[in-house]
Amino acid sequence: MKKIGKLIMRLFRHIGLFFDKWLITPITKLILKLMNLGKSLVKSFDKVSGRKSTLLIVSLLLAFGVFVVIDRESNIMIDQYAEILYNQPVTAVYNEELYVVEGLPKTVDITLIGQRRHIFLAKQSPSKGVSVDLTGLKPGNHKVTLKYTQRLRSLDYKLDPSQVTVTIYEKVSENRSLTYDVLHQESLDSKLYISNVEIDRTDVIIKGAQYKLDQVATVKALVDVNNIPSPKAGEITVKDIPLVAYDNDGKIVDVEIVPKTVAANITITSPSKEIPVKVVPKGDLAFGKSIKSMDTSLSKVTVYGSQEAIDKIEQLEVEIDVKGLDKNKEFNVTLKKPKGITELSTKTMTIKVVIDNSSSKEIENISIQSENLDSNLKVQALSDDDRQVTVVVKGSADAIKDVQASDITAYIDLKNYGVGEHEVEVKVTGTDLRLDYSSKTKKVKVRISEK
């Protein structure tokens, strides 16, 4: 046991000597050297720091460092910037086949807040835009929040508006007949006329909320002449004609129309007819004067327009004002287009009026005719003097010498006259408009009775 104890003591002694030689003694020497070095550095620092120039340099370095830090922070604050993106479209997610949504704005304004470079990048990079998810909402009123998806998270944003109240309706559909309107027909060549429009379908389907469909009075295809390439007489097929729904007041009703467009065959014609020009003097000439002759530079004119208007028109009346005229005069007249007429072959004409002294002539036994009498009534003159009148014709001697009874019409206008006896004014007209016609008998008596 003693031998074992000695061996253990010797082992521990060798271990202690090993640590003392290779660990404790070197570390102790290193610490002493560092302490001596520190004392010399402290003495040197005290010596240097005690100088005024050293303190000045240190102060300047500290001040510069503080300036750099503050400047960086202030730049971050100042670089905050805001920019508004106007009229950004809003996308709604819902079942468009089953529902109609009202109250949702088509566009909103987005204010982006952040550093300029980030805003610039955000404007260049694609985004999913502004959206609202209405999935799962039932018919009725709902307050929903709009969302804006931007890939740059370093920006803040604000939507205007950010919340809206929408109304969801069930979508219904109805069939409606289709008509058409021709737009900008005045843009067509004045000698051309759209005589017929044949649409490729007679009815369409309208979809929307029931109250909207109830407002629709008519659905029209808007045929725009400006969309017809090089229009000319003949048949032209026009495609993609838009459809619009209107209410009873002619206002557009916002409903879905299926299909959205139609095609049409358009017939363009150029109806025309040559008709005589008739000069009509208006007003009384100077006392004792009459029109001897009216020479015109134009006797006929070709008119263009709708076939209906062409069929109705028989002559073109041109009025001239001769009130107080006592000597010869030349009139330069711009021709006016009658209703339904789109073009005249000649736009102006010259009329030379020759004035002469007035003479008169009486023509007897001019029978009195009746006009505008109701078809269920009949008229009878009360005496022979009420059946015929004597007409005084005034004009130049050359103009009145050949006037005959057949050139004169005496009549009474029985419009609004009923059963009974009436005293009615006699009116006289003649074929020669240069002359003045008047009846010596101003009124006649007639009896109106039922047939």
C-alpha cells in the first residue's frame, strides 16, 4: 500500500511540474509583459491626450461621425415620397353567369408612399391591380374591401375608395326584338341614300337584374355610316355593328346583350328626278305696278333624296320678295332643299323681274269650288249669286290679255265647318303668278248637310 501511495504522489507531482512549466509560468510572464506594455501605452496616451491639438482632432472626428449618422437618417426621412395613380381599373371576382353586381366603381385612385426609386420600380413592374373577391356572397347589399397587390413590399399604399357597398342581384334573361338606327347619315354623299338595312337576326337576348330588364323598351343596332368603307350605290355588308338597349326616354340601359354585335346588308341608292322650277313672288308691288315678266336662268333642277320624297315632289318653288318694288330688279337666289331632299343639281339661280304699269281685266262666271269639306257632309249654295263670282285680274297689259276662265280657280275653304248655314270667304288663285286675282264678291252663303 505504501508503494502504491508513493507512486500516486509521484504521478501528481510530475503532472503539477508539467502544468507549471508549460502553462502557468508562460501565461504569468505574458500577463506581466502586457501590464508593462499597458503602463507605457497609458503614459503615452496621457502624454498625447494632454495636448490641445489631439483634443481638437478627436472633437472634429466625433463631430463628423455624428453628422454622417444624422445625415443618413434625415435622407431616409426626406426621401419619403407619394405619388397618385389615377383611374386604376377594379376587377371583381364572382360568378358572372349567375349574378349582377352594382355599386362597384370601375376605377379607383391609388396613392403609393415610399422612396422615389421604389415607386419608380413599382410603376415599371407588373402588378395584379385592384381587386375585390365577391365569391360566396349572396344577393343583397354587402360592404366589401378593395385590395391592391404590389410585389414591392417596401411601399405603402392607400386606395380611394378602399371600401364600397355593392348590391348583388340574380341575373335573369329575356328575348327582345331588334331594330336599327342609322347614324351620321349626313356624312354620306348627298346624292346617295340608304334605302334599306337588313340585319342578320331579328331578336337578341338581354341579361341583367330584373328591374333593369323591365326598363328596356327597345334594342337597336347602331349602323354608323362612318364605318362603311367607300360607300356607293349598291349593296354593302357591314360587320360588328354594336347593339344598345334604350328605355322609353331614349336613355341607354346598362344590360348585357347577347350577341354583342350583328352584321347587316345595307342597300344604298341614288333616287333622283328632274322637276320644274316655279318662281313665287311674295308681297305687294308699289301702287299701280305689276310684273310684266320673270326671266330665270334655270327652268328645271334635278333633286336627290329618299324615294318617298322624290315621288311626292312635283316642282321646286322659289320665293322672291317683291314688296314695294317699282322698277326692274335682278334677284340672285340660293335654292332651298325641300324636306327629304338631300341634294340639288344646281344650288343658285338668277331671276330678272321686269316691272310695268298695272292694268285690270274682269272675268265673269267663275264657278266656286269647295275644299276640305268632311267626307260625310255635302254643301249647297243658297242662291245663284253664291255659285259663281266675277274675278278681277290685275297685271301688265301683255300678261292679262290672254287670261281665260280656265286659268282661274275660285274656292271656299270649309275646314272645321259643320252642318248648318254659313257665310264663307271666297278665295281666288291663278296659274300665272305674275298676276293678282281677287273676287268682286267677298263672301258667299252656303248650306252644309249630312249626306
